[in-house]
Amino acid sequence: MVIITNILEVEQHLDGITGVIFDLDDTLYSEKQYVRSGYKAVSKRLGNEIFADKFWKYFEKGKPAIDELLNEMNCKDKKAECLEAYRFQKPDICLYDGVREMLERLKQNYKLGLITDGRPEGQKAKIKALRLGKYFDEIIITDELGGIDFRKPNPRAFQILAEKFREEYNRMCYIGDNIHKDFIAPEMLGMKCIWFRNPDGLYSGEKQ
């Protein structure tokens, strides 16, 4: 496995590769941006945008932010409404610096795929907000394959992309950030793996 600390280093490790697959969250953009954006949406729904900072403080402490603030406000009955606002937000997010240009370059010479776990409505909103559709030949939201059982490390999404790309596994490369689940399936299948050890990511403290 190759380890990188800047996503733009991917281009240095693609010798012999014809198909490149990316993870989404904390690989192409900062998931913390999405969390902040969600807290703003919830705060707006609650009628006080100042709550966004309180949500974030709870989040940084590793606490369930929505539950904590609703308990503080004695408004537990609003949880479903808050979760709906978070999940169906219009994300205010952007790609990491240089990623759009990197994808433009890669698209000229490689087949590009995206595999992402999560609720389809949320992942689709992220992909739309980041304007990623035009760069990828195939995009798979694993939950759409049959529910959460198809999330990584289930190999099915990787197998589907190999079939669609008509590529041998050893000619494909997967880039992700979560050492616990991202690489089990692609390594088993024989793909090259690049771990983006993202200093900004939710899993930045994880070790190999």
C-alpha cells in the first residue's frame, strides 16, 4: 500500500494503471465541511443560526451534537425535524485545492470511478454540490446496491466497476482515507491501493 498525505500525490503512483477509483468523503473534500454545513441547516430550521457554533463545539468533543443541544434546550421532540434538516441539506462544500484540475488531467488518460458509502440522498447532494458527475465514468453509492450491507468492505462495488471498465484488477487503483474499511476489498481483489492519510480528515489519527 502506498501512503500519501496530499491527495495530489496520486498522480505520481499510477504507472501501469488504467482505471482509477476514488472514495469521496475526506478524500476529495473535507467531510468536516459537510458536518458544519449540516449544523447550519439544522440551526436555521430551529430559528437560531447561532446554534451552529454550539453544535460544532459538541462535535469537537466527540459528543452527539444534535442530541446534546436539544437536551440543553429541552426540545427533544424536535430531533426528527433536525435530522431531516441535516440529511436533506444543500451542502456548502468544496473540493480540496487542486482536485478539480487533477480530475481533469486524469480523465484524459484513465477510466475514473467513484465509490461512496452513505445515505443516497446525502451522497447525491454532495456529488451535485461538488460538480463531480462530469469527471467520472461510473459512480456507485453502495447503499443503492441493496442497503448498508453493501458498504465497504463489501467487495461488490469494486467488482461492478471492474466489470464496467473491463479491466483486470491489477490494472486498477483505489484511493481512500479510512484504513479500517476502505482497503480490505480492493486489496483482496488485487487492486493497487493508495491510503490518503488525510491530516484534515475524521480518521487523521488512525495508524496502519
